[in-house]
Amino acid sequence: MTDKTDGNQDNSGWREQVIAAPDLEGWFVREILPLEAALMRYLRRSWHNKAEIDDLRQEVYVRVCEAARKTIPHPAKPLMFAVARNLLVDRVRREHVVSIDTVSDFDMQGIAADEPGPDRKAMARQELRHLQSALDRLPPRCREAVVMRKIENLSYREIAQRMNIGEDMVSDHLTRGMNALADMLYGETPGGKS
């Protein structure tokens, strides 16, 4: 093992392991480095933050070397991919953990939770019932076009194909339907008084 106090020595754990274990270095160069392209494809396909891919690769290498210091595995490929998978699982778990201190800070500061209170839930349900009632009162073709466009988020072309009409008719149905909805929800009542 090399002396850590030597001014010319690299103090990273990786360098010390290579110097301390030439067999490990040879195994790594022979067995692990040729798998780098496959590892990078796996990491790119499996991890959402592409800026972290190089760091993940290095972390896989460190964990593989730590495991191989006890016993050099043959074959190496299953070990490397098991380490990579476990590293990604660890990262996902860490991203989803919320510190208890953070939660207690929210409680102490009186910060509202994201979930609406009972009064807002009741109002939202009432608004949805009102909207459903207004949709039900639309002419059938207008209702069909409005639902496909505003709820299903279909394009004019897709709506025209489903309804077996031209895109100009889709536009007409949508305009009439949306105007009627606006009148029912915000404007005049069907009897003519607001």
C-alpha cells in the first residue's frame, strides 16, 4: 500500500486500490472496461437525468471494484449490471425520501399542504356536477366534439375522422358547443335571465 502522505500521490480511493491490488486492476481492464458501452446504453435508457450518467458510471465502477476486492467474480458482466441496477434503485429511493425535519418545518410554519381542504373538495365536486349538467344539455354532435377536443385532447383531424365529418364542421360544432357552455355556466340561463 502506498503512503497517503506522499505529495505526489493521488489521494483518491480508486488510485490506492489499483496500486494496492494489481490483480484487481488487470481484472478491471480485462473484464469491466470492455463492457462500458453496454453499461452506458443501460444507464442512458434507465436513468431520467442524462447529466448524471457519467457520475453513475463511475459509481458503478467504484462499487464493482469494492465487491471484487473480496473475491474477483467470473463472469464479471452479471455483477456489473446487478451493481448498476442496485445503484439506480438506491438513487430512486433517495429521491423519494422526505426528511422528517422538512415535514415538521412545514407543520411549524403553518404552510398549507398541497391537498385541498374539505370545503374546496365540496366546491370542486359541485362545479364538476354543474359542468356535467351543462354538457348533457348540449346538442349531441356539439357535445361529442367538445368532449373529444377539450377532454380527450384530440386534434380537429382526429375528431373529423371519428365523427365522419369535415374539419370545418368540427370547428362549427366546437364553436357552438363552447358558446352554449359559456352561456350555461357563466352567462344567461336557458330562460333568458341571468
